[in-house]
Amino acid sequence: MAKNVAVCLSFDFDAISLWIGGFRATSLSAVSRGEFGRVGALRILEMLREWGVRATWFIPGHTAETYPAVVEKVVGAGHEIGNHGYLHSRPKDAADEERILVRGNEVLQRVTGKRPVGYRSPGAGLSVHMVALLLKHGFVYDSSLMGDDFSPYYCRTGDRQHEDGRYEFGCEVDLVELPFTWGLDDFPAFEYVTSRAGIQQGLMAPSAVYEIWAGDFDFLYRRIGEGVYTLTMHPQVIGRGHRLLMLERLVTHIRSHDGVRFATMGEVACEWKRTHPLSVAAGR
Ligand SMILES: [Zn+2]
């Protein structure tokens, strides 16, 4: 059977927002870790240009306002921009979530001239309210859930969880999930973090991460043959030299296969919707 694999390189350009929003850090050292995201982003843009690959950048509103010139370069190079909240913080409630989503959209629209169609929840913490909010605000896809790996699927609303009975699945809705996984994310693998929550060791050898990332691609290609391979990276993490060399090695490996194409997540989600129309049958 002919292979048909889409490869999506995604970059969460969290920059400083991750440290002051996500980790509530105040030191200049913490802020400077986010500043390195600018350096990494410029390196990545250059490499993507060389490879002729268009990627998907999830950008918090705070980053778009802090680094508008870099974001303009991302847009100018033809990459897709997705919504990644505003300050990489955890919302207080559903109303706060909608406010942050709308604020992120407004900033991205202002800086990039385009409305995002994709969303990734900061810290992969998609709440029970968010699917309905994404539908309400016209999003085509989300990339924060882990219910599959290489097969997109429709998100659901109305799931109900019970401690004394089975889990009840709600109705599939017109929002495509392009699955995310921490195993194909550079942050836990590489980033050393000490926070109130404890220590994240990170700092893995790029050869070990290559084994995981290439292993998942090889499994998809050889044993499944059709699907979407999505990598989640952060310019401030993958942007270090030894890691970018690993990414280059991986892209070269992926490109040596027939029936593989690089695409933006928006393109993949729209194409998948066309070929897999939402059925009216609810649940699973
Ligand atoms: Zn993020």
C-alpha cells in the first residue's frame, strides 16, 4: 500500500510568558531563559527556509506583543500561527478562559493580520469548557489531547465522569483533534526546571531523544503507513545548537521516505475534515 504520512513541525513560541505566567517566576535569570526563545526562533526560521518546510507556530498573545518583529518574520515566511492563550497561565474559570482565548485572538489578528484556526492549550491542560469555546469562536482544530497518536479525531462535548460507574462519552463535534504527546515534545526531555512543583531533570542527550522521535516516525511509517506525525517544540528549548543538529538529522531521515509530506496543522486538519466528514452518530 502506498504510504501517506503528513509531518507537522510545531513550535510553541512561549518565550518569556512561560516563565512569568506558567511558572510565576520573577528573577531576571528566569526571564532570560524566555528571551532565548527569540534567538532560537530566528535560527529555526533560517533552517525551515533552507529545508523549504512550512511549520505551525502557537504563539501566546504576550509573545506576539513582546516580539512583534520576530512574529512578523514567522508570518512573512508563510508559516501558520495558532492561538496559545495570552500569558501561558492557568485560567480561573470558564469566563476567564474565554477572555484569554479572545484576547489571544485579538493580539494575533492585530500583529499577524490573520485569525488563527488552531489552538494548543498552554501546558496541555485543555479544560472541559474549552471544546465548546473553540467551536463558538470558529476554530477548526485543537492540538492538546492525547486520545490517539497518529490519527486525527473529532473532539467531544458532554463527556461525564463518575467515580462509581463507567465513563460516559459525549457527542463528537466539528472540532478536529490533531493529537499531542509529551513524548514528542522537547520540553520534558530537554529543559531543566526547578519550581514549586519539584525538579524536572531534562537535559537528555539528543541521541536519546532522536531514538524516541525517529522511533515513533518509523513505527507510523512501517506499521501504519498513513497518519499525522506532529512534533511539539519550543524555540527556547530546541534552539540550542546540539538539539537543532538533532532536529536536522531527524528531518533528513524523514525526508528520505516516499509518501511523506511536510504540512501545516491547519492544512492537515482541513484536509482530514474533507475526507472524514463528521457523522451525526454520537458517542463511541
Ligand atoms: Zn506553551
